[in-house]
Amino acid sequence: MDDQLCDDADIDRLERRNALLQLDEIRRLAAVDRAQRGCVTIDAALVKRMHVFATTDIFSFAGQFRHCPIAIGGTSHKPPPADEVPGYVDEMCRYVIDNWDAKPVHLCSYLLPALALQLDPPVP
């Protein structure tokens, strides 16, 4: 598929579908982890896999770290250089593991922006 779709209605439909597919995968992983305590690893591979669910059929780079600079219009946020993203994702995963006993809302509020910014994790 093209790097970007032209039809907003198609994008909206795919985003809704992908969000449900991603939720199904999260539920599946939670069930597996409950059955086999601790078998799900929170790492860059899992983040990439969840990104595939979020962006399949929308972007051709689904599940990949970006390889070029990006800018986000309408905000002062300056994403880190592409070559730094893998390190930030590893740091993000370590943070979640180290703070696993924190309230779920805390961990979600930390993780969700990373997926929304297409594997551009929050910079502390």
C-alpha cells in the first residue's frame, strides 16, 4: 500500500479496524501470560508487533523503526533522530518492566504516546 492513503474515510475505517485487532492481540497476550506466568516479554519486538496491528494497510512501514527524520505539525515537540529511536524504545520497555507494580493507568499513559507517534517513544 502507498505510504499514505488519500481518502480520509478509508483511513478512519482502517484505524478503527486496526485498533480492534490490536485490542484482540493485547487480550490474547494477556490470556497467554496469565496461563503461562511471565511468558510475554515486553521488548522492542513486542512494540513493533503492536505497531503492525495499529498501522497495517495504512503505512508501508508498519512494525518498523523509522529511518528518517519526522516532524509533527502544530506542536513544538521535536522527535529524536531516527538512529536514537531503538535505544529509546529499549529504555521505555525497561521503564515498564522496572515499574510493573505501578498503577496500570500510569504505565498506559507512559506507553500509549509511543504507539501514537509510530515508534517514536516519549523522551524523559
